Amino acid sequence: LTHKIVGKISWSAVPGLVYIDLPENTSDKYVTCIKVTLDAPIKLYRGQGGFLTN
């Protein structure tokens, strides 16, 4: 499946959001559930985001 990461800044430790593209013919009108199998244990970001100001 294809995916895209949004909100990630290359120099920041704050991760972005991962959106997974699903084929239309696999999606239900009301709800769709997917199983994601990872290659390694997940590392959750426990910091906080913020706003950049000048």
C-alpha cells in the first residue's frame, strides 16, 4: 500500500502523521478496519509539538 507522511519537518524530532492509501474497492461505506504489521516494535513519540514563532 502507498502512504504519505504529512507535518514532518526534516530537522525536527516531532514525527508527522502517516496516511495509508487504501484501494477504493476495499473500503466500506461506513467503516473500514485495517491491520498494520510492523517490521519492528513501535517507538511512540512522547514529546510535545508546538508552533514556530519569529
